[in-house]
Amino acid sequence: MPTLIKKANLHSDILNVSSNQIGKYILLPGDPARVPFLAGPFEGAHEEARKWTHVTYTGLLDGQKVSVVSTGMGCPAMATTLEELIRLGAHTFIRVGTSGTIQRKTDPSDLIITWAAARDERTSLRYQPMSFPAVADVEVTTALMDAAHDLSFGYQVGISQSKDAFYGEHDPLGMIASHALLEKQKIFERSGLLCSEMEVSTLFVISAVRSVRAGGIMMLGGSKPQTLENITRVCTHALKYLIHRDMESQRG
Amino acid sequence: MTTKNPFSNFVYKLYSFNLGYRKFVCWWKNDILKKNQYHIGLRKGEGSVNVVMVETPEQVRQIAEYYRNFKVLADHREYLSILIHTSTIDFLVISTGIGTPPIAIGMEELAIIGVKRFFYLGSCKSLSSLLKEDEFLIVKAAIKEDGTSREYLPMIIPAVGDVDLINKARSAFKDMGISFKTGISLTVDLDPHHLPAQIPLQAQYEQQIQVFKEGGALAADRAAAGIYAVATKIHRLACCILRACEAESELPLPLIKSLPAVLS
């Protein structure tokens, strides 16, 4: 368990929220419109703050305060939000998002648990050289896997690609360096990367540098609305498992 | 990956056609599967699905002395291989020598003869006060500062181990009361215990160590990134367990006893 920050009244101007308004366990979607849906299962979920793309909802889960904070798209936005939340005292983060497929035979209703990420971006280079691995925390990933398994949802665990350009993946032939992009995508498919998104590697590298725990779970583009409900249930169960396991390890 | 433009889809399908694993490329030389492999001296059908890789042949003999039901398979170059039978599981034990190049060669050839799960028992130097002397480190991912991993994977793709094997090793160690940590290891191509004090680029090495320590690296070793990079390329599962001690030292008895639990 990482050490907690004891001061209670720090305020973040970027998120317009104070440290006593958020919990220690945080879900991080990208879209502000998805925040109320993810906070639905929490007891007493209510909006704490709203500024630009950062919407914060807080509620209770098994007696512990948990929050959902939307980050916006891209690694720079994720880095800003994450640094602010770490400064305010949070220690466990789960990125909940959508992604595109890379492998040919992926079932679109599967959930992808990102155990590590390919750092195809430049934000995390400011924290660690490119040889440093962007890898999730073992406990958070195990909680997500156990939750998906206990709820009998189809899931895969693997490495995702964190890119900086959405249209570089969706329309590579329209880019100037299209040949290089197509080659890169071929390399990613051959090395077995599962999905393509835009924030996870920065989350993992910054959480390694700041000694907090992070994990990620993705839906695939082209999935049905049922998948959003599934991923909400998996995240809620994973947070419950983490809360209980943390309480047990603190006691014993 | 598909786009809305059907021409783009067609071009991408043509571009991403690839021939697959090397035994199909060399189909006219299919005795690659019937002959002994060039370096390790084993052939398809020998060995088992699980392999435990260690550093020296002395460590292989140490494991063989504990599990007395064993059979020596081959002894070429650095690779002394024996097959061990226990009541729960059979596994292959092979020595690989020091450094990532012979480990990569061994893993490629073992994959051809049918091994699916790779475990490595090695040594490292602790970089943090969290990892004490003679404690174990289960490597969840490795920093790729060595050469072999860059040949296998581009720099942006991480060298990570398999979650299920790591969790199995953690629970086996917890049940046996062995103290361990789980974390990131820095893989370099020199002996982290002795060489850094004697090389010309010592200042650069020390500076890099400081950067990686801030990222949370717990140890410096010579194997983990190569193992995980090769495992990603050959599509097999791997797990690396390092002990914070000098290289080529004796394996402790609790570790040898825990091998069936870690492998099952």
C-alpha cells in the first residue's frame, strides 16, 4: 500500500476540487458524459465539481469514498489530471475507456485489461526514458481479472498501444508519413498488442514514478451499449475487491 | 484495424500479409523438427511443457540432487539439460549461462521443441532499500537497457511477464513463507555487482541508475528484459524470479522446494 498524504485541505485549481471532496480510489474515464453512469453503483453519488472536461463525482462503496474524474482525451490531459489527483492524496487509479482493435480476431464485446502499454507517445518521455516499461500494478490488474472472471464476462489481458494521433490509426493513408504508420501498425499486430488507445502508458509511467497504483480496462469500438454496463459492473467489483484486500493487509 | 475507405482496407490487407513462424518459411527443410537443435542439443518430444532456466550447470546439479528422480538429456556449451519427475509435475531444467544472448538462443530452440512456459531463476543487485539481501524479486516488467531486447522488440513495446505466472509465483512464495517483492528490474549488459566501478562511462551509468530508481526500479540484473522480449516474440509465457545476491551462487533450498508449486 502506498503511503497516504495526511493533509486534508489541498485544493486543485485545474480540477476545481479539494482533497476532502474526492476518495482515494478513482476511476478515470475520458468522456465527461460517461461519469454519472460509472458513478451510478456508488451510494450517494453526487457531482462535486465541473470544470472544462473535468467532471468529478464522489460516492461511497463499502464505506470507502471513491470518485470518478473525467480526464479528456490524450496523454497530456491524463498527465495533468493524474498529477493533480496524486497531489490531493489519491492512491489507486483505474482507467476506463474505449479503444480500437489491432488483432484481426477480437470479439467486440470483450473487455481488454491492459497489463502494460506500448509508449507510442512523448508525454511519458519527460518522466522516464523510452526503455522504461509502462506496466500496471499487479494488485489492481488481479482485482480487475478476478472481477471479470467472477461476473463471467469475456476478457483478455495484454499490452495496449498508447498513441497520440487518432486519425493516424483510423486513416493512415491520409497522413503524410503513411508508409511509416502502416509499418508501425504491422509491427504492433505481429507483437500481439490487443488494442489501441490514447492515455494508458502515461498513467502507468507517472504512477510508477509517484509510487501509486494504476490499472486499466478498455471496451472496444463497435461494441454494444451492454458492454458499457458490463464494464461499470466490473469496475465496481474490482474496487470492492481492492478495498477489502487493502483492509485485510492493513490489519494483518 | 479497419477504416471507412474500402481502398484503404484493401491496401492494408495486402500490406499486412506475413508468412508467420519460421517453420513454415523453411517448409522444405522440415527436418528442423526431427533433428537435434543446434545449440541446446534437444529435439522435439524430449523435455516438457515447463522449463526452469538457471545460470550455471552447478545449479542444475543442485536441483537434480534434491529431486532424485531425474534424467540427463544433453550437455552442449552452456546448456546442461535434465528432466525432473515429481509426483505432481514434470519439468525440464536447463542452464543458460550469463547474459541475454545465450538465453535468447536457448528460448528460441526450446520453443521449437515444444516448451510453452519459461521460468528463470537468476541473480540481481538490489538498488533500493525495499529489496533486502537474499530476498527474491518477481519481475513484472524490465527496463530494456540491454541489446537483445532491442533486436526483438522496438523500444516502444515493453518487456513484461505474464500476469498469471507472476500471480502463481507470488501465491506459491506466500504459502511457503519466502519473502519476496514484485516490481521492475533494470536489465543492463554488465555485471551490476562489480563492473560499474571499473568502466569509463561510470558517471553516465550512475546517472541512469538514479533516473530509473526514481521510476521505481528495485534491482539491476542481466536477464529479465531479454527473456520477456523473446517471450513476446515467440508468443509464449515467461516469469523471471531474481535473488538479490552474487551471480552463480548456490540456490537456496526453499526455492528448490517451491518449484512444483510455482510451476503448477
